[in-house]
Amino acid sequence: MSDEEKSMTVSKEMDIEGTHVLYKLISDRSSKTLDYDYKRCVGCGICVRICPTKALELGPMKEIATGLDAPPVMMDLEKCTFCSMCVNFCPVNALEMRSEGDFPKEDQYPRLEQFVRMNEKCVPCSLCEATCPEDAIELEYTFPKKEDIAPLKENAEGEIEIDTDKCNLCGICARFCDAFLMLEKDPTATDPMPFEQLIIDEDNCDYCTLCQDICPEDAIKVKGEKPCEAPEVSGKVTVDDAKCTRCGWCDVVCPYDAVDMLKPFEGELMLVESHIQKCDAQGCHACFNICPSHLWYVPDDGKNIAAVDELCTYCGACINACPEDVMKVFRTKVNHTEIPESPWANEWKDAIGSLLTEERKHPDLSRTIEVENEPMKEHVDIEFPEVDKKMMEAVSIKMKLAKDALSDPRTRRTLNKGEGDDIHKAMKKMKDKGKL
């Protein structure tokens, strides 16, 4: 085999590191690693639908959604071509492709277009970070705290009051001064607000009036002595795209319309009235457990389930998880980057289109030669010949005599020499002695 032929040798491997399943395509010139984090995966099945080679298969989602620890998607490594379709269209970033070697640039392939960004209206405040169900938002305040510019003045006198009608619980005052405490609560789909009350600890307050100046809602009124100018509120909000599911909780709680968001899909979430009565809202919770938007809730009457539609990303994970087919998801648009003109452009268009039509085109196999299965042959009974018992006994005796004779070293030595006359003489002697 020439060096050039050797360089074309390709192998495939699979490895597991924690919650990551690593599928590898390796040659001496390049390598690709498809990294699948099965704990990040919600089992929406989008990758299964768009895969051009049917290399992916959805696992037992109903069991996984109710506690089974198993990968929601399984791969047939021999079928995978490492084309990146599954990676580029995973709405929760459970898949990553790493390449080494000479491959087409990534921008030659389309991908889902989705984002959450903070615009110039951002103050910033603490609400988006505190409410995010995926811990995907990080807030870093860059203005000084009160104790750094005006240490607490003991025995100061004054008055402080919070206008609860104006206060939006943004949390800026609590970041600035230890005299303010934010009473936290667990956010829910119907009430994603992470705080329920602002409390003042007047033992830590010297009525400096600085909090009054930094409050963006003019909700704090203070009577006291001002020691210096209040700092300007500043900071930076960072969204981790790998964690963010574009659920929109941050957008719902933001009081300043500071969140720009593009969801991966547009569509409609519907509950099937004929099936909803079968829903075990208290015992199942499969949709609760699997939904990346955390939009499901049980109404006050405790019956069935309900959803906050505006939080839905239309991924369809709930459909695969629900044992009673209670919900339906209809996609009307896939937001994605431009599909460049390339030899594989039509394949990508078909894949993206299948997310709306639920019909995936696959390679044309019409020219494949099909061979008819050969019919099973008719069973024929075979008649075995009749056995002569006396003859069989005689043969058994002769076989035993031959075995005994061959156990004699002199006989074996004669046979090994292979001289015809000597063998005949030896055989005659054995016969005369009754050994044959």
C-alpha cells in the first residue's frame, strides 16, 4: 500500500467523559470530534429529524423525562458523516464539533440564529441575573459601594421611606448599601420575579441620601445629610450563549425593555383538549422536567397543566416526553443564517424545511438493485438405511483389536518405517496371536 493510500485510511471511535459522549472521525491528516453532552440535551429530536443519513435515533424520552438516566439521543457511528447539521441546529447547544486539519470553513454552513443581548437601555439592574433559570446571565457592577465612598456614620438621625408603587425591585440599592435587603423568592413561569420585597435595616443606615440619588425609579426618599456626590450606576451584563435557552424570562422581568432576543423558532404551542383530561399534573411532570423554557405550571385548581406561551421556543421536547400526547407544537419559521451557494446547499435547505413540514428528504435509493428473497425449500423427509446390528458388533470388535495393536510400540515402529513387506509380516503375526 502506497503512502498516499495509507493517508486515506479513516477510523471512527467513541469515548465517554462524564456526561459527554465523544464521537471521533480520525485520519492521519485530520480529525473531527462530535461532543454530545447528554445532560444538556432535552430530547427535542430536531437533530434526529434533520440528520441526512438517519444516524441519530431518539431514546426512551418518556422514561428519561421522569427520571431515567440515559442519553436522549443515540448515534449509529457507522452512519454518521460528521456533516455538522445536528450541531448547527441544536437549540440548546448540547452538541459541539471540534475539527483539526483541512476542512471547509464553518461559515460555509448555515446555523440556527438565536440570541439574547442587552441593549443601551440596560441600567444595569439585578433582575435578569436573579431570574434566569439556566444561570446563563452574569452581572458585574462596576460602581463603588457606599462604604467605599462614605463609611457608615454612627448615631446619624434622619428618615427614609420606600415608595412601593414606584419600586420595581431592581436591587441596585441593595448592591450599593448594606442597609437594604432584597427578600428573595423562587421564580415561577407565571411569576418570574426573583424578589418579593425590599427591606430597610435602619441600624445600618446613616441617612446619607446617596441611595435616593442612584435609584432609577425615584422610589427612595431620604431626609439626612449628604456626604458626597452619588456614583453613577454602571456595570456589565454577560449572557453565556452555551447555557442560554432563549426562554425569555429575562425579557419578562426587565423593567427597562433592555433585552433584545431572537428565538430559534416561531410557532404555536397548543394543548389537545381531548387528551388533557388524561394528564397527571401532580404525578407525572415529564413536561416540567424536560422543557428548556420552564414554561409549564399547574393552575390554582390543581387540575391538568398550563403553559406560558410567550416563553416557548417551539423545540418540541414536551411532545416527545408526554405519555398522553397532551400538547402539540407547530413551527412556522426557522431563524437561521444565510445558506451559501454550495454543492450541499440543497441538502441544508431540505433539512431546514423538514423542521416545518416534518418531512425529511433522504438520498434517492430508487436505483438500488433489489434481490428477491429466495423462498424456503420444501422439507423432505430422508429415509435412513436399516442398520445390521451383528455387523456393527463385529466392526466394533475389530476396531478395538486395532486400537490395542497400535498401542504396541514395536507395531508403531514398523508402521512408521513404512516398508511394505515388514508391515505385512507384522500384521500376520498379530493376526496369528488373535490381535486382529
